[in-house]
Amino acid sequence: MKSFVVGKNDKDKRLDKFVTKVCPAMPPSMLYKLIRKKDIKINGKRALASDKLSIGDIVAIYAKDDFFENTEKNYDFLSAGSVLDVVYEDENILIANKPQGLIVHPDKSEYRDTLIGRILRYLYEKGEYNPEDENTFTPALANRIDRNTCGLVLAAKNSEALTVLCDKIKSREIDKYYLAVVHGVPKKKEDLLTGYLKKDEDKNKVFLSGRKSDDNLTIKTKYRLVTKKDNLSLLQIHLLTGRTHQIRAHMASIGHPLLGDGKYGKLKDDKKAGFTKQALCSYKVVFSFTADAGVLNYLKGKTVTLSDVWFATELFGEKYKEMI
């Protein structure tokens, strides 16, 4: 038998979902059998699978130790890098400036040193996160950007904040702005681009169409010309939909691929000029809430902006900052 005290990050979670998290090796059939046999109790009383948990509840599970999660203390995130550029932080959220070349989550090429790994290490070393104190929650990212895109990524420190961030991103009440350098000068100084995107999973590449179909997704990308120099343009881009490679593919589709983009651009020529990674940065986030944001209501109207974007400064000097 093992018992768990419900914390704030497990509040309102269904009993069956909670048990699945704390007993990952337990088959669903066994879980529901234990509930029927009254071998899973809340505060010593019979419980139903659909019962919602409250802070302070004690969930007792009468099952073999083999079903419980291994609590080994060698945490993978402690192997992640220790360098983390925190742009904004409070008790609920953290906004980090991800460098180019760092992936946000583990993949086949890198498991340990990721942005989320660095954030977990940072919070652990600050004493704000301890896996042993959590039953089911781990601090998590609410959005993601490509490996070779730099800039702002939002992370939640608790379950309530994560739910709000994800909901507000989905309802487009968190605006994300990018800076990008593209080849050429767009005919229109500003425009709203609409297209239809389909991803090829095998090639990890997207393809755009001018016509909607059952297997593609609508994308909307708004851009404004900030300044130009030597047949290169600095654009401010407002991402109205957040699809894979959206900005890169959309700008390439109108004849203005990103500088340094090896998938949709002219990387061979760009390498000769010293640019090996795409000139794309998520530089500003605006919390433009129009409805209740619960625990994050205090962020309404707040803007978080990077003070410097390296490629913009390198190509256009400090003056670009007055134009964005």
C-alpha cells in the first residue's frame, strides 16, 4: 500500500487520471478493478473513478509495489546545461530566451540538454521544484520554437498556470511577434498573408497551397517592413496561427526566404556570407487577454520584449530598435 497527499497541482484531477500518473505500470483493467474492490480510497472512504481530488486529500492505493513509479533521485534534467537566460519570471510562469541550436524538448538527436531540461534544473536548484514533492505535475512549456529559431518561450511552474497559458494561446489571447531578415524587399510594406499548409512528416518539411483541402491547415502571417539594406529586409512578423515552419515557408512562398534558412532558403549562398542559421527570433510576447485568465489575470496587458536581437543589430545597427 502507498498513500499520496494531493497538492495544488493535482487539484480537480480525476481519481483515475491521478492513479495512472502515480502508477504508470498499472494496466487500466487493474486500476478499475482496484477501484471496484475498494482498494483505492480517498480519505479512507470508497471512491469512484470520476471523483475529483481536492488539496489535502489522501489517496491510498492498495497494490503491489511494482505498480508504483520508481523514485530514483538521479534526475535527467540535472545533466542539462546550466545556462538559462530568464527574461521574465514570477511565482506562476517563466519566460526564457532560447538560443539558436538548442531544442525545446528531447528528440532522437538530443535527450538531456534541452530548454525544458535547463528550466527544470534552474527551478530545482532554486528550490522551486522538487520531483519528490509532486505526484503528477512537472513544469512544462506552453509553446515551442524550432531548434535554429531563437527567442522567447513560455513555461508554467504549476498546473493552473499551464492550463491558462495553453488556453490563451489557443484562443489567440497571447500575441507572439518575431523579427526576421529575408532576401529581397517585399512589394508591400505590410500585408496579411493567408495560405494552406501541409506537413510531410518523413521530410520534416511543410508545403503551401493557395487552396483549402481536407489535409491541409489554414495559416495567417502578418508582416511589416521595418528597414532594408543591401537587398535584405528586416520584418516584424505577427504570428496569427502557430503552425510548423509557418513563417519560414510562408515568406519563401512569396519569394522572400529567410536569411540562413537551410530548408526553405538559399543556405549555400548565405553560408558564404557567414549566415548558417535562420535569421528568425521570437522577440515579443503580449498578454492581450479578453476573457478571464484565472490565476494569471495580473498579466493582462503586459508585454515582454527582448532588449536585443543579435542578427538585427549586426545587420542594421541599433537604430532598428526605434522602428519596431
